Amino acid sequence: MLMDDAKRLADKLRASEEYAAYRDAKERAYASETTAALLNEFYSLRMKIQAASVAGKSDPEAAEKLQRLGELLQFDAAAAEYLMAEFRLNTVLGDIYKLLAKAVDLDLGALEA
């Protein structure tokens, strides 16, 4: 029963405006090999910085490179639209997760801010 509800929620997410905008923007952004390469590097750097943070370390050089790359991507209309659509979709997913966590009294700590 619970998994049936989760599947219905997944179907609703797939049919949502946020997901449609994300899917379409991603397709446009990745249509360009150059933009795709920049986005892949952006995500790789972001993952590297997050992994370092979890390990209690920092990588200022990678952080600076990530910032410059993010600024560069903002000048590419397709990339900027994709990153914004991704942000909006992640916001929806985060809000759903917070609702679910609250329902079972799960302490989210910093995520609740």
C-alpha cells in the first residue's frame, strides 16, 4: 500500500511542470557538445568539493574553479535555463523529503533551516 502511494507520487512528479521544464532544458543544454562538457565538469567539481567537505577537508582551488565555471555557464542561455530548472526540481524534491521526514519525526538537522 505504501509503495503504491510512492509510485503514484513518482508518477505525479513525472507529470509535473517542474520535471517537464527540467527534462526539456536538459535536452537543450546537452544538445551542444561544448555545453555538455562544461556541465559535466561543473558536476564533477561539485561532487569533488562535496566529498572533500564530508571528509572535513576543503579544496579552495576546486571551489574557485567551480565558481568560475558556474559564472561561465550563466552566459550560456541553455545551460542557465537547465541549472535553474534543476534547482526548482530539487527544491520540490527537498520539500517532499522534508514532509516525509516530518511525518516520521526524523531529525533533519541543518536541512530544516
